[in-house]
Amino acid sequence: MKTLLLILGVALIIIGLQDAARLLADSDAISIFGWIPGGYIVHIAAGIIVVVAGALLASYAPKTKSK
């Protein structure tokens, strides 16, 4: 369970950072959050929220007990 949480957390961090960095470098790029209405700022905020969620998930993993 620990390993799965760590993998999911790191994957979310990578996806969110990659998307936010791509949007910061090229504001006309297509975001993976393009389906969310609101424009450029909302898409960057969505990427940052995914990064924070991944970091929280990855930091929670070491606190769980393995069987």
C-alpha cells in the first residue's frame, strides 16, 4: 500500500508540474485540464492543485502501516 501511494503521489506531481511548466512556457499550449472552463490562470491553478495533491498523497504514504 505504501508503494502504491508513493507511485500515485509522484505521478500526480510529475503530471501537474509538467502541465503547469508547459503552460508557463507557452500560454497557447493545450493543457490536460483544457476541459475546465476559465482560461489560462485556471489551468495553471489546476496543475498546481494536482501537484499539491500528489505531494500530500506521497507524504501520507510513509505514515501508513504495511502488513
